[in-house]
Amino acid sequence: MTLPRQSPAHGSYDVVIVGGAMLGSSVAWWLSGMDAFTGRILVVERDPTYEFAATTHTNSCIRQQFSDPVNIKVSQFGADFVKNFGRYSDDPDAPAGLRLQSFGYLYLACSESAVAALKEVQQIQAAHGAGTRFLTPEEIAAEYPFYNVEDILGANHNTVDEGYFDGASLFELWKRQNRRRGVEYIGNEVTAIGRTGGRIESVTLASGETVSCGTLVNASGTRGAKTAEMAGLPGLPVEPRKRFTFIFSAEKPLGRDLPLTIDPSGVHVRTDGAFYMAGCKPHNDTPPDFDDFTMDHEIWEDHVWPILAHRIPAFEAIRLRQTWVGHYDYNTLDQNAVLGPHPDVANFLYVNGFSGHGLQQSPAMGRGLAEWIVHGEYRSLDLSGFGYARIAEGRPMLEKAII
């Protein structure tokens, strides 16, 4: 069902955010809460039900097991923000914090080269305050006897501020507080962007209105490249990629939390309340249509379940309960975020290409972009490495820990 388009209340806004899901709402939340910002914010969301947004289909996980120090710091801040939300919020009715279930990620390695890579990133993570440990197969079996480790040579694991958090509640808190502060959300779609030379001047909406804007924030997820092209800025290497999620129950539950286990095959699985959640990418991982959320029903029987049963023998007897398909806004250059201004159009700002990391990185990235809008620089964390310059130069940001 297509919802009626909502018209903006004003003809001019200091900031127009294209996309109102997790990242767009984070930018609006930080910006509207800054004493130095007193302008109008318009958030334009093409589907205010968020039915197919990555925010809705997320597995809502957070980890510090990255190889890039800035990615580590971004997630460390995210964990602190989630656990201590009330400390950052100006809403007296806000919860003090949201639960972060720290069962951790467990990266399994079945080759000497993979073990060497795990040991290398463990040292980087530990040097930046993460609690990652390298485990031998014997140590894995001692702590988690339900794994089959016959073909495993080692693993990295961290149970400090790493696991699952309630991203849906955080999203609702941000939207509610944004509206209370005067941020305007409309269900509409940007169909054209007016640009004069090196400056964005306006956006035109599907309902026919044209509104002027001081700054435009591209938070349009998988459609980020299309939004940039409307501004005459081609070249953003972001496209949709399908990711499958499966919820299942076990005839014999494991009796304790299952870490988010990344099998060498690429299949991952974790505790999900009383059930378990598994995920994988398609065999043919090519960009689907923006609206293609068709499930591959054979991949569960032929691929995921056999791998689960091999790694955790108790999962030979399981029952599939629910499935869904989500889309990553996949950065084909390096699977890292693109953040900040375009070098030739300073008031066109990117917050795109998170490739599955968006929910956990949204607190730090939203704060950083708000700082840029107000101060012209990142003040809390130096996020300049995520800038568009590397895209223009074809210079990947090296991050070895990509799932």
C-alpha cells in the first residue's frame, strides 16, 4: 500500500536529511540536541513504515572485533551510548540505558593463515582496550563444549560490550525525542536536487513542493548512490546486497548463551532469546533490485542447516520458525562507511555504505556528522578516514574483519 505523501510545513530548512531510518534519525538526534544548533531540520522518508529498511531487518548486533582502530573506537562509543543512554539524553523520561547482551562474537579459524590473521587483529583490538582473547581449540571446547572443533585451529572471542542490543528501542527513542525537539519527519520522496555550482540549494519532493536547504544529508541507505546522482555527484559505490536471516528452535537447547559464531563457511549463528538466529549471504552475491526481498528457500536446507549441524551437533534437530531477507547498503570499494562532505560540494554530506555495520555505528557516526554540520570538523572522534576522498581516489580503507 502506498501511503499519501506528506507536505513539509516550511519552504526552507537549515538541514534536509534524505532518509529517516537509523542513521538519518541519529544525525537529527545529535544535531537537534546541540546548543550551538538552532535551525530547522526536515527528515524526508520515502516509506515511513520502514517495512523494508535495513533498520527493520537488522540483527541488532555490536562488536569491537575490527582491525581498524577507528572502527573499534566507533563501536566502543556505541556500546557506552547504548548502556548509558540516559546520560546522553535530555529527556527526563528516557531509560537510563538499554540492555547490551554481551555473549560476544566468536570468529572460528580452520587454517594457519586464518589463525595468524586472528592473532594479528587480537593484538590491535587489545591495544585499543577491547577484551578480545585468542582461544585454542582446547580452550573453546572447555568453555563451550557444544562446538565441534575437530577442524578448528583457533578462535577470537570478546564478551566485553559485544553481542546484541535493542536497536529497535533505540530507534524509537531517537524518533520520539527528535519530534519533541521540533525535528519534522514527513513521508515523502526526494525526486530532484537543485545545485548551483558547488552548493546544494534545494530539494524537490514527489508531492510537488520544492524546499530550500542549507545542508543536505544523504542517509538514503541502499539508494544512496541514486540520491547522490540527483545532485550531479555520481560515483558513490553503494548498492543493495541481500542477506538472509533464519530464526529456529532446537529440540535440545544449549543451556547457555551461544556467542555470535562466525563459521569459516561464512554462516553465522547466535542466541536470540529462547531461539537461535542464523544468517548468510546468497551464493550469488550480486545486487538485487531495490524492492527484491525474495527468499531463497533452498539455501536453508542445502547450506545453512548442514553447516550448523556440523559445527554444533545439537543443531541436527532444529525447527525453522521464521525467515526474512534484508539488504545491506553495500560499499563495493571496501565495505566501510562513507561519511562527511563531498570535496566539491561542501553542503552535500554522506552517511552511506555501512555494509551491515550501520546500526552499531549509528551513535558515533550521527554525532560526528552533527559536529561537522555545526563546527566544520569532527570533535569527539576523528572520522576523517571515512571521507569521500578515498572513494574518489579508489583508495580502500583496509578493514580485515568483514562479515
